[in-house]
Amino acid sequence: MGFRIQKRVKVGKKSHVNVSNSGVSTSVKIGRLTLNSRGRNSIRLFKGLSLKF
């Protein structure tokens, strides 16, 4: 069993800095679309369900 560290810090109205075991990244939310600096993007279909691409 391994441990996972993840911290999300809000830096603006719709932007965050994400800190985890694998490093630091940023994310920006534009409407239903979330863009991540590592290329992990997702779109929110409705509450509780999102599609990652």
C-alpha cells in the first residue's frame, strides 16, 4: 500500500495550482472545460460526471 499526496491551492477565481507526488501543475476552468498544464483536459457533462481527453 502506498501513500498519495495531493494539494490544490486556489490562486485566482477559476485557476488552481496542483501539488502532488509527481510534481506541480496548474489548471484553469473555462465554463465546463478544465485545461491542465500537463495536457490532462476534461469537460463536465453534468454534476458528478466528466469526460477526460
